[in-house]
Amino acid sequence: MKKYFLVSIAFLMTQAIALAANDPTVKITPLGSHDGEFCGLDRALILEDPNGTRLVYDVGRTVAGAGDERLGEIDVVLLSHVHGDHLGDRTISEVNGGECGEPDVNQNATPNSNTVDIALEKNARIVVGSEMNGFLGNKVETNGSDPESVQLVRFGASVEVDGVKITTVPAVHSNGLSGEFIEGELGENLSAAGLTAYVGPPTGYILTFTNGLVVYLSGDTGVTAEQETVVRDQYGAELVVINIGDTFTTGPQEAAYVVNELIEPTSVIASHANEAATEGGKVIPGTKTDKFIQATEMPVYVPLSGRTMEFDGSGKCVAGC
């Protein structure tokens, strides 16, 4: 009887491991400037649903244009706001150019932007909140594509794209469009006057994947009441991608407060640190990234460029961590 019992336990454990291995996961792959590192301008993430739907978030300057082989197929381009380091005013020409703290972003992407160029090349939908859709839709139409491919989702509303539910939530930040992106006299006058064009408020996102995982993408933001009332209480986000760079967004302590006290997710991915945060793939002591990790009560994962992490429906990282 004892032998039978032990065999049964071993069988059940084997089955449990096999089932866990087959559980559907959301794959998240950072696209930074330097392979295996978390660097100063890194923003971009690819999020892939178990059904194969692929979204890219804030392509910025570290995706080497629409021809970057790391992109693969893209179904949706998400943009939090139109500042050049997110919309993409310049880009790297190749991975590993320059230094981690100061990547070589020598390719001009204006007036179209890296975001628009990638969406056009990949025949992807762009999803944004606020009036950004008008500007982006005009860019898409000027380049011979359908402006309706730019989807406006007002705050609190949602759209489903190939099984992934995309909900927009407020972010507290500025959202001025540089004159570099506006062709003709208007753009020149804005630049000369040191002004930017109004395109509505910036955006954060709630993504609900087909395995049940709910992800909050903070965008550039400060601390907001919605991080508790909407992100946690309404949607129950289990994985948070939060910007920690300070000065322009929440800093390490503020971001730690958001995840520890307001959202309480299962896991966190640090983002937008504005520093060379790692060396040899290891977090450098004393950096903002290090301080954020030390201040945070749940697991924090560093987005090392090209390294895919996999998350189950509860927000637990089960591979590539």
C-alpha cells in the first residue's frame, strides 16, 4: 500500500508539472538598445497573447525602424503619448550602437515617427486614447493607408483586437507634439516659438489577455487615484509595467508606493529608468532600478533587451525570469 501511495504521488506530481508547462502564457520581450541590458532609452515591449496576437508598446527610439528584425509580425501598436522618446523622433540604426547610457540614435524618423512607420510596414492597428488619433490618422492616410486603422479608445472604454481587450486609463503627464512631426509652416512656427501642439492627455493601458492575465501599462505618469480605484479595484491588474525614471515620471520610491499600496499586483516590470541600469545583465547597485527593486514588496523583473519573459494568468513569471 505504501509503495502504491508513493507511486501515485509521484504520478500526480508529474502530471501537475506537465500541466503547468502547458499552461498558456503571455510572452513579453523588451526591445532595447543593447542586447541583454536595460539601458537609458529603453521603452519598447512586445506583448504576445497565447493565441499569437502581438502588440508593441511605445516603440520609442530603440526599435531600429520598421525593418528591425526583432519586431516580427505586429498586430497592434500602442502609444502612451507623443513625446519623441515614445512616439519615436529618432531611432537606432543597429542594436548595440553607442553606450548603454547613451545609445546611438542617429536615424531621423520625423515627420512620420517610428510609431507610424512601424504600423504602416506591419499593416498594424494603432490604438490610443485622446485626440492623438487625429494626428496619427492623418499620417497614416498621407502615406496611402486607411486612417480608420488608428483606433481611438476614450478613457474607461475598451476595444477587443484578436482576443485581447485593450482599455485606456488616465496618465498624469504632459503630451505636447513637437513641431518636428508637423510638416510645413505650422511645424516651423511651433518649433521657432518653443511651443508644442495639443493632442489630448496621455494614456495608460489595461490589457486583458486570453489566459486571464490583466496587465497595467502605466505610460509616463505620476501617482494617480485611478491606480487604486480603476487599475486595482475595477480591473484587478496582476502584472504592472511602471516607469521609474523620476523627474519626468514616478521615481523609484513613488513607483514602489504605487505597486505596494495602491495596486498590489503579483509581479512588476520596471520601465523607463533613464539610466544604464545593468551591466552584463546584472542590476548596478545604487541605480534607480536597484532602489526600486529594494523598495518593492513583490517580485520585480528587469526588462533585459531580447530576453523573453512568460507570465501565467495570475501574473506569476514562469519562464525567462
